[in-house]
Amino acid sequence: MEITVEITSKDFTNFNKYYYLKKAFKPRLIIYLIMIIVLPIIMNLGEPFDLITFVISILFTAIIFGLIYFGFGYLSLNLVGKLPSSNGAILGKRKFIISDGGFIEESDSNTNIQKWNSIKSIELNDEYVFVFIDKIAAYIIPKRYFTDKAHENSFVENMKARISQ
């Protein structure tokens, strides 16, 4: 079973948004929550404890740190799509093949074979199938290239059956 796609900079940006919002959000949130508690404590060291001052410090830190940590992080995701070259290892035409030997990606410049035991997960959203081969690395398969929902389901189920063996 195979599918030929063309990965665009928009697809790459959407993958990074997916990763940022779905996979990396929880660790970022934990760091954020720790920081909005720790920073006010550090800012108020040596001062007599005042609950109102401490609460204001937490609110101020939450707003400022939130804008910097999440706002600029999300903003930078829109710039990420401009990073890879148009016919490099990420963007451009790709053929994905499901074979007994593994998941194969072919392009004009290379061929990659991922053995089934190296695939960590297959994740879907409304527009994409992501084949994760590491925590932050995945093959991007836009759903717009499947002929219909049955083709998409068959492709995904075929892969899931092979990685669960």
C-alpha cells in the first residue's frame, strides 16, 4: 500500500503546531506553573510576607511569563515553516510505502526505511496522519491525498497492525 504526497511549508508549520499544542504542552504547562510560584517567592525574599503582595506578584508573573513563554512560542511556530528548503529532506514530493520490511519514504533525493519496531506512534488530527519515529520527529502525511475516508482508514489500520506486532 502506498500514497504519494507533497509536503508544503504550511504542512510543516501545522505539524509543529500539533506538536507544540498536543505533545509538548503538558511539560510546558508544568514549567509555567512552577515558575509562577517560584519567581514571586524569589522576588519577595528578605521581605516580610504579605499575602496581597505575594498574590499580585503571582498574577504579574503569570501574565508576563505567560506572554513570553506561550505567546512568543506560538508566534515562532508560524515562522518555523519558512526554515526548511523547498526540496530538502522535509518539504517536497514524497511517496510513503507500507511494506513487510517497514515504512518507506521515497523522494527524489533519498529513500528512508523505518523498521516497524522503530515507529513510536501514529497520531491523527483533522488534516494529517503523523507517523512518529521519535518524540519530536514524524513523517507528515496530509489527509488531502487519500482518495477517500476508506483509503485513509485502510492505510492507518494497516500501519497500526504492523507496529503492534
